[in-house]
Amino acid sequence: MTSKELLRINFADDAAGGRFMFYNDTHRQIKSLAGRIMLGNRRRNVFVVIAIGMTTFLISAILCIGGGYLKSAARQQEKLNG
């Protein structure tokens, strides 16, 4: 159901030929739509948190491996120099 359908106000003709509005109760539809939007936002937020965690892990792993490689290269150089 689109937002236009949710907010539509119907018109009816009265006996004198005039037009009058009657109210459509869209409370349940709006509540359902809001619930689906919140669920979508929750899923997106979970994926964002997982992505940030994985990125942090990968950056720290690269830095640790790089630091270990530099220490190993320095030790190797010392052994070669005597």
C-alpha cells in the first residue's frame, strides 16, 4: 500500500448534490508501515556495526603483521651484519 493510498480522503455526494469528506482511519496502516521501517533500520544498523567491527579487525591485523615483519627484517639484518 502506497503512502498516497494511506492518506487518501474519500469524497461522497450528499442528497443536495454537494460534496463532503469523510475520514479514513489510517492509524493501523501507519503503525504497520512505521514498524516495517524501524525493522529495516535495525537490520541496516546491525550490518553497519558488523562492517565496522570487521574493518577494525582487518586494520589491526595488518598493522600487527606489518610490525612483526619489520622486527623480523631488523633481526635478520643484524644477523647478516654480524
